[in-house]
Amino acid sequence: MTSEPEQQLGVGTQDAFQRLWTPHRMAYIQGENKPSGPGAGDGCPFCSLPDRSDEDGLILRRGKLVYAVLNLYPYTGGHLMTVPYRHVADYTELTVEETAELAALTQQAMTALRTASGAHGFNIGMNQGTVAGAGIAAHLHQHVVPRWGGDTNFMPVIGHTKVLPQLLADTRKMLAEAWPAA
């Protein structure tokens, strides 16, 4: 026997929609942890994260020039970023060595995500500049977003909601354990 899901009436007029409350997203919407300016000393979270423990900073792997970290405001479970330690805004500012390590950590991230979560595919990319959608434009970072067939379906498009089945600390632990040896 199936039953109809209970409707959340909320405040206002009853309608046919269920509510999936995501109050943790308000910090992102209000710009929490955003730098106050373009410099490394202007509160850049990508500059300060390496000073934290891996668990507290959600850091998955530390390289010589680049590190991998879970996205604090993910699109899907396992959404991570590869980030140079050096505070640079543009891809063309990376050295050859930084570019190579960014690519290597991205490949390792894909391997770890396939091992840990069976990812079917990936969206990989950078938003260069605020007008291109970079949330923190002053410090380059490359997104690695795992995808699965039918993973979030219509939720982000129609429901403006991201469905994440796991706490970030648990995702960090799972991926760190699955990360391939360098």
C-alpha cells in the first residue's frame, strides 16, 4: 500500500508542492566566507584553507603546488575543486608546473570519485571572472562535479534544490580513503 506524502503547508496558501528545506544554503546566498577584496589577504578562503587540518578544511589531497578540497556548497555529492596554493585569478597566470599538478589532481579526483561513489561522468571546469559565474573570482579553482544517470533529475532546474545524500565530513573521509596513490 502506498500513501501520499505528507504536504508541508508552511505559511500562506496551501498548494500541491512539498518543501525540501535547505537552510544551510542561506550562508552561501548571503555571501558568507566571500573575500572582501581581490588580494590574498582579503579573506580568501582558498588561501586560508591549507592552514586547517584536512578534516576541518575538507581537504582531500595536498600536492606540492595544488590541493583538492570538497566544495562547501556542492552541486552534487562529491563536488570538489582543485586549487593552486598560490593566489592567482586567471588560468593563464599558472606556471607550467602548477598547470601539470592541477591536471594530475583532477585525474586523481576522477579516479577517487569513480572508486568511492561509482560516478558515471563528470562536469569539469573553471569559471573565469565574476561575469562567468566565479563565486570567488580572485583565486582560481577548477570544479570536478561527479554525475550519475538520473542523479538529480529535475530538482536543480525546476525545484531550485540540490539533493545531497551525505554530510560533507563523511564525503571527505570516503574520498580521501579512495584517493589513488600519487
